[in-house]
Amino acid sequence: MSQRYEIRFSGAGGQGLILAGVIMAEAASIYDGKQAVQSQSYGPEARGGASKSEVIVSDDFIDYPKATVVDALLALTQEAADKYSHDLKEGGVLLIDSDLVKNVPPGKFKTVAFPIINTAKNEVGREIVANIVALGAMVALTGVVTKESAEKAVLARVPEAFLELNKKAFNMGYDKAVAAKA
Amino acid sequence: MAKKVAFLQGNEAAAQGALYAGCTFFGGYPITPSTEVAEVMSNELPKIGGKFIQMEDEIGAMASVIGASLTGAKVLTATSGPGLSLKQELIGYACIAETPCVIVNVMRGGPSTGMPTGPSQSDVMCAKWGTHGDHAAICLTPASVQELFEETVRAFNLAEKYRMPVMVMPDEIVAHMRERIVFPEPGELEVVNRTAPSVSPAEYKPYDTSFGDVPPLAAFGTEYRFHVTGLNKGQDGFPTTKAAWVQAEEERQIRKVDANLDDIVTFEEYELADADVAIVAFGSTSRSARFAVNEARKQGIKAGLFRIKTFWPFPDKQIAALAGKVKRIITPEMNLGMCTGEVKRCAEGKTEVVGIFRVDGEPINPGQILEKIKEVK
């Protein structure tokens, strides 16, 4: 992979999407030895408002740090799906929360849907790890970092008391995406 | 031993750079999008016996770093546009009192409170002309997380070497993005300390120009005692209105920088050797420009990039030479023409200078620059 691979995590402020992007980029940059840049864009609100976190992964030097043509997009809210799917490339992949994004944006890309937040809440046990469920799913769908590196990056970022919770969230997201993709 | 690497945010790298340079005092008032600089300093300074003070406002913050610097400490403050406006009165004081200090200003949309989370490059004129009166200015505009670390170290070196305030001005994109950084080992990057007086306390004068254009600065709290004021001052630091002296002193304070351009001005040239079209850009916009240059080259257009690393003093000589060589210069920037005006001044009509301006809170993307390259080639 010498070309840029562009990933965008989007949703509402407070959902932990910036952190999800940071972990994905760390997995690529620190654990997989690739080049990665993570950037973000958010409104002045601490909670709510459309928020996005972008990760560029490449084997080569990355100049422009923002997305140009998005390869993979996560949208956790309808607003984010509407606002951030316009530059998702043909043949790209869109991951949505099937409970929250009812109107799938039109385009020639593959859409994968499962109840991400509900999975975190009811199957993992804590809604707060929805970002890690989503991250696991994005790792499975993009294949841009290895599963092992991503899991290491997750565990390096979370407090010790929550290691198992996050590990479970990550793996559940990964498995659900694999199943939903099939 | 393998070097320490981390995946760091720009603001965090600026703070780490300050610590590498030996900063032991931070006085500030947090403001988006610069807050992480204060956050890191508040965590790290107590560990090394340094001091972190959150002041009542930006004016107080700037005053606190000037005071701390006069005791011999290397000092930092961090802010963004509205805070930079407030600091200006005291920045002028640091200029005339010749007090080393480093100001990290993360550029967000303005004027006034503007767009707190949106990127901008519209504070570069404020770095030079924000405070009133004639004064020298040094302003660095890094374009990556690694460079933000290294340029903060260099800012401290320049501040201490030339005894003046130095600004580091990343735009919000560079300050908030994260990249892999390789930490330099201690001793790997040059670290400059201010010149201490070589005379006895009785003989010491804080502005003794017999030692050259940058007189040695003693530390308050030691046996050296001296007077500091915002008024034009004599060698002893006390106010003076002696016409010839004031004229000479004003000129000296400009000359400190003007006579040392080769030591201060830095830039990077990319694919310029045979270029017909040159992009002149700085900060995150230079990264878009580099992308556009590569795309243009793929399409057979001879484009190149002149990346400004030191915005002030402006690379006058280099831009003038560039203007004599290329057919067109394109100046993309996240403001309405601040760098473009400087480039036109240096080009003196030798080549056409075409700006791309964006102030809507979105970055200038490579496509916009490529389009302009094709339009003007």
C-alpha cells in the first residue's frame, strides 16, 4: 500500500470519535510502522454537534493531513451521515449505526450496518465503549491496520480497570462487522 | 538505544519542545485551540521543580512570563488570537525591555472571538505589528508535529540569543493534528542559554552596548540589581529622553534581527530548480501545496514549493530571487492576503503573484491549488 488510505470517523461531539481516530492512527504509526496522520474537526460545543476525526495512512510521507477522497467512513448519527458522506469514494465503505442512521446516503459505495451503540450498551455492557466497538468494526472493514496492532493500541490508551471491557468492545465490533459484511 | 517515539498532538509537541529547551516557567490563560500546551506544562513543570501559573487573564499571563524571565528562567506562554490581542501591550514591554520569552499562538479564525475551533493563518501580521511602535519580530510557522517540537526549541534559542520575545505560530490544523514524533536525545538539538554578565554587580548595566547589540542580562534575585521600564531607557535601565541615544537604541533593537537574517530566516525549497510556477506557502497550507505540486508534476506542469518556516523576519531576499526566476507565484493562505502582500512587496512586479484565500474555517485543499496552477501556468 503506497497510496493514501483515508478514513473518517464521524458522529456527534462526545461520542469518542476523535479518540477512535487517534487509536487507529497509533496502530498504523507506532505498531504497524506505517505513516499516519490524525486530524479532527469539531464545533465549539463540548457535547453534540457534528464531529469528525480523520486518519490518513500511507507507506509514504503524508503531506496533506486531511481527507481528499475518503476510502472508509463511519457515521454514528444521521447528521454525520448526511454531512460527511459526499466525498466517500466509489467502491469505498460506509459503516453506519443501523438504529440511528435510517436514511442511508446515496452513492456507489458498500454500506455495512449494525446497531453499534446498542451493541456497546446491551452486549458489551457500557454505552461509553461504542467508539471502541466502532473502531473494531472499522479495523475489520478497512484492513488498513492489523487486528493485533489495533488491539494493542486500544489497550495502551485505556485505564487498567477497563482493559477487559475495551477488549470485549473491540472484538465484538470486529466480529459484528465481519458478519455484517458477509 | 532506540530513540523514544510517540504519536503526539502538535500542541503537546510544542510543550515538549519547550521542556527540551529548558523552560521552567509557564504563565498562561487557557484558550482553544492552544489549551493542550498549558495542559502538558501544568502536568510536567511541577515534576522538574518548575512553576505553572494560570493567571487571571492573558495580560497577566504575559506580565508573569516577563517577570519570570527577568529572574533568569526560560519562559513560555500559549494562546490564540483573542488572547494574542490582549497580550500585545506586554509584548511591547518585552520588546523594549529586551526580555527573552516564547509565545505559542495557535491561529484560529478572527478577528475577535471569530471561529474558536476553525483553522486560520490570519495572526501573522499581528505577530509583527500587533504591538505599537518600531520593534523587531521573530515568528516561526511550523508545518508538522515534529517541526513544532523543533521550532519551539529554536524559538527559545532565538529568544535567549537575541534577548527578545519570539512567537511560534502553528495554525489550528498543525496544532491539533497528531503525527509520529521522534524525540531528539538531550544534546542532539542545540540549546542556547542567555549570556550572563561578566562584570561585577557594581559595574553591571542591563543595556550596556559596549558588549555588542545584545547586552548580557543578569538575573533578578541574584546580587545583580537593575531597573526595568517600558520607557526608552539608558544603559543603566533608567528612563531617558536623550535624542541621539534613543534614536541609536531604537535602531539597535531592530538591528539585532536585521543584521542576523542568515541565522534566523529558514525556509524549504521543494521541486523549485526548474519550476515555472512556484507556490509560496506556510503552515498546514504548505502541505496542501506540496500535494498539489506532486499532482501537477504528474501532469507535466513544472510546479514547485517555497515553504516559509520563518515568517518574520520575512524571507525578502529569497522571495525576490524566486520572483526573478519563475513565471508565476501562487500564494495560498487561510486569510485574505497577508502573506500575498509580503510576497508582492518582495517580487517588485517581476512576476505575477496570485493569491488563494480561504477564511471559512475549512483548509485550502490540494485541489484548489492544483486548479490555480493549471489556470495560471
